[in-house]
Amino acid sequence: MPAPERASLTYAFDAYCAWCYGFGETLRSFAEDNAHRIRLSVVSAGLYTGARALPTAAYPRLLAERGTITRLTGVTFGTGYDRALSQGTTVLDSAAAAAGLAALRDQPGINELDAAEAMQQAWFVDGRSLSDTEVYRDIADELGLDADAVTSAYSSPANRVTALAGFRTLRRLRVLSYPTLLLDTADGADQLGGAASTAASLTSALDQRLTTTVPQALTHDLPLLGDPS
């Protein structure tokens, strides 16, 4: 008997989104608990693009937000991140981060969630800019990937086009906040839970949806030239 088809889920994520970082442990637990029946795709969002791609000093709320997220999720931010916020010079550029995720995701055998988590570690723990090519070289080494292939892909104009296409996908789906987890169904994308969800509540929501909807793969838009912000 053939194995049942796995449900397709899309995770709307921005590597510079602190709430996504706080959601990471929950998502990891949910993904591992349901690995036998889901396929999870990570799509980068454009939280800081265009006129919003500014140094951290332009976002004083980040420090207060850090405390709130720690209190609600228990996630730990690193001294490198605290230092980056206090210096205020690191530019938050979600287009560069999306290109980094795309470069990692294109490598053979990569787990998209591993790549996303490694990027979050680089920023929210070590305080390293996700516009720095060396960050992706180090992540590639950590994940056992070809570092030269990753850094070459990161710098490729074609890779940037592919990365920016994800922004248009999420706009089409009317995703306005992050993190957002979507079940792709025949009737469209159906949101599962939110930033404060637990792994158990996400599994329960998935159980309920799978008994009432017909899953199907999300059809992503073709690559888009230019910044969609």
C-alpha cells in the first residue's frame, strides 16, 4: 500500500523577526512530531525592505520587544544581539536575508528549517549581520554544505530574484504578520495558530483541518524582478 500523501505547509518567516525566533522551538517540535505527514516549506518575508531597511537604531522598540518575547516564549537572546542593538549600526535588510536563505535552501540535502534556525542563531544570538557573506560561509560549514557554492549563490543576481519572489507569494496570500504557518489546501491557504501557539495546539489544529479540507501544494508565483516593497 502506498504511503499517504503528506500535507504541504508554508512557514512565513523573516530572519530578522524576533517573534519568529521566539516561535522557533515550537515550530521545530511541531515539525518533528508530524514529520511523517507534512512537508514544510520556509518562505522569507519582507519585514525590512525598501525604506524600512534601516539600522537597528531606527527601531528602539526592539529592546523592549526582546524582553516580551523572552517572557512569553522562554527563548534566550545572546550577548551578541544585545551588543548589536546597543551599537545601533547593523542595517536590517530582509532582502539580503531572503537571498541568504535561498542560497542555503538550494544546496543538496538541506533541511529548510535547519537553515532558517542557523540564520536566527547568527543574528539573535551572535548579533551578526545577515548581509555579511561570511555568515553564510560559516552556516554552510556548520550544516555540512559546500561553503563556496553557498556564498557564490548568495552573490548571484538570479538568487536575489528567486528570493524576492517569496515576498510576492506572501503578499498574494495576504500574510501581514510573522510568524505565520499555513496549511495549503484546495480552497487556499489556511492559517494554523500563531506566535503564542504550542506544538500540541498546532498538531491539534492540523488534525482538525485534515479531517475537513483537502491538502494540496501551494503554487508559488514565478520569480519577480526588483524589490516588491
